[in-house]
Amino acid sequence: MNYQLETVLVLAAVAAACAVPGVFLLLRRMALAADAISHVLLLGIVVAYFAVGDLSSPWLFLGATASGVLTVSAVELLQRSRLIASDAAIGLVFPAMFALGTLFASMYLRNTHLDVDRVLLGSAELSTLDRFTLFGTDIAPRSLVVMAGMFFVNAVLLGLLYKELKLSTIDAGLAATLGFAPAALHYGLMTVVSFTCVAAFDAVGPVVVVALLVVPAATAYLLTDRLSAMIALSIFLGVAGASLGTLLALALDTNIAGTVATMQGGIFGLVYLVAPKRGMIAFALRRWLQRRRFFETTLAIHLFQHEGTTAEVEESRYDGLHRHLHWLPADVATVVKRSERHGLVEQHGELLKLTHAGRERAKQVLG
């Protein structure tokens, strides 16, 4: 297996593993927590290293995970005080812990081979160098094996707790009433996010982790209202964006982390424009159609309110509508033509008459 293919597979595995919990982070409005967790892992790594003195120890993994859970707990504690908003709580806890971890690393780990630049920026380009061997046989990059395993664990947990996660995300109060323990589910989800971030941290760095946790889920949210479809789309979009971004970075000899994050942002921007229901083009089209319908309905209401009155002839004259409705004559001509085409009015000489459809339209609005 060549270097390029292995690098693509590593990034794709990271994307798939991050996409599963990322959907629930987004729906719970905790996307910013992903950024906080992915950056405070350094503090847990440094503290664990102080305790064991071995950079290859699994305690560093557990320490990093504990720092992520501690971050979430601290944020929750500040939120429950009702003195600080959720975004402000994250903004207080995350910089403090991140700065503390960076300070410890720069002060006390100068003589070790812990690369602070790699911790801060990530080195996806080097992810294939650390190999996983079985009985002396080179199998694959260790990061690929770890992230594939992480995706499997996340998928299994999702399958086991899908109903509970769905209900506690949509309505935590109802979930508590039904005995689903939303608090335990919340901290369990944050623990899974921490494990996922730690697993991906060494392979790709915090920038890509945040992008793959948040952006594919946000893109999928623009495309569907169904949770199951959103999860599937998030996985697909994350893997596609990570693969294309990696291939582009390798072709241009640029930084993989930055290119993958940019590719994810580009896909989101494209979907944001063209999404069938929530895209900007669809939104602009709906506004345009609503505006056209508004003017047609206004004309129908005007004619309906004067039907059978002594002012009917004067109010329904084509050449006088611009004065009664305060429209430009050109706008009157356009609206009348559309209304005739849609079967709302009929023109009899200089007078306009409502059709049955036009009369029903006016009644529907007037009640």
C-alpha cells in the first residue's frame, strides 16, 4: 500500500469516527465544545507524563481523555450557575486550560521529544510513519487501525443508544420523565467525543479534528431533517471531504490539515448555496415567489372588498389601480398579467373581475 493511499485512508477513518458524535454535538448546540476539547488535551497529556514519565504510556491517552471530560464538567458547572452564558463558559474554561497545558509543555518538557508545534498544529503528513505490526508483519499505519477501531466503537454505541440519544437531544425533559437519564447520556457523549479527539489528536492535530467534528454535521443538517439520514450524510461528506482534501494537498505539496479543513468548508459553502430547502438560492427563490404571491393576493383582496359596492366600477378599473393600490403603472401591468395567467382575475374591457379561484384566495386571507 503506497504512502498516498494510506494517508487518504487515515484521514477518511478520522472523518468517519468524528462524524458520528459530531452530529449530536451540533444538534445539542455544543459545536464550540469540540474546539475546546480538542485543544485542552495537551494539559492531560502533560499531567499524565509528569506522573508516569513515559511518552508511550497508555496513561497519556487516559489523561488526555480526562482533561476533555473535565473541560465539559467545568463548562456545565458554570452554565448551571446561571451567571454565565454557555458560549461565555466555554470561552472562559477552554483558553485557561489550553494555556496551562501549553505553559507546562514549554516550561518542563524542553528536553523531551514532545513537539509543541505538532501538538498545536498537527502533522497529518507523518501519520503513516508509525506502523502497526502483528507477529512481525507490517499491517497498516497505527493511526488507521486506531481510528477504524474508534469508528467501530462509536457506531456500536450509536446503535445501542440511538433511541436514548435521539430523545435526550430533542427533548431532555421528556427523556428524564421516561427514565433515560439525560445527564448520564450527556456526559457519556462528551466522553466519547474526548476519546475520539484523543485518538485523532496524534494523527491529524486539533485543526482537522474540529473541522471533521463540526463541518460535515453542519453540512448534513442543511440537507435533511431526519436524524438517521443526517448521520449517514455526515459520515459520507466527512469521508469525501477528507479524501479529496488529502489528495489535493498531496498533489499541491501543501499542508494536509489546512487543505482538508478548507475542503470541508468549501463543501459546506456549496451546500449552503444549493441545498434544496435551507440553501441560500432556495431561500431567495422562496422570498421571490412569496413577494409575487403577495402582490397577486393584494390585488385579489382589493377587488373582493369592493365587489357589490357602489365603488366597484371605480375601484376595479385597470387604469386606476395604481392610484388605489399605490403601485407604479408598470407594476400593475405585471401583477395583472400574472394574476390572469394564474386564473385569479379576468379582464372585461377596462374592468377586472375576480374568478372563483381569486375570490377563494381573498377569502382564505381575510378569514
